[in-house]
Amino acid sequence: MAGTIRPSRLSGVTLASDDVRYYTTNEAGEIDRLILDNVTGDLWTYGVLDDVRNLTSAAADVIVMDYKPFTPFSDANIDGHMLFGMTGRQCQTTMINGRILMRDRVLTEIDEEAVNAHILESSKRLWGRLNHREY
């Protein structure tokens, strides 16, 4: 049994990553269809959320992947695709606890250039000590 639910039906519901069964994105990379497991408690198998505009205020962990499968893709085998087909490079947007930390592959809350520069300097010092030389 399945049914369509409106975003208002999810008010007060905390979504976890294992609550998301399947989703699709539109041309702008926004989620336009989301299939959830039984998060409301009144649907036996899953619910299809047809409008996610109001979900950003909910505390949720969600990733949006740019994934093009080369084999059939359905709710029956999505776990296999997630484990063996998807990689971190395909992640476009990440929302943790309702906060968007990466949108369209751009980190929103840290200075990525500054962090990368710090990592490079730290790795030069480490490799210099290991190889008894200066980089």
C-alpha cells in the first residue's frame, strides 16, 4: 500500500537517511519527488512526497546525488546502487540536521580554500619529517 502525503503531514517528523527510499531531481538539481519509508506511521510500505519546498525547516539528513545508473534502478534494488554504484564524487547537495552544508558541490559553512591550504602545509611538514627533507 502506498499513498501521497503533503509536506504539512511531515510537520514534527525527523527524517533520517534510512527513511529515504528513492528520490528524483529536476533540471535545477532540486528534489522534485521523494519516496520515504513509513515515516508517518500510517502507510504500510512507503509514501511519495510530491512537494519538498517546506522540508528545509525540518531536521533531516539528506544527500542529493547526480547518479546515472547503467543497470535497472528501482525501489527493489536502490540499496545495491547506493552501496556499489554511487560514489562521493556524485554528491551534489548535503543537508545535515536540516542545515544545507553543501549546495551544488559548494561548501556553504567553511572556507574550502583556507582548509585546503592548511592541509597542504600540514602534509608538507609530515612528509618532510618522514623523508628527512623539506618540501
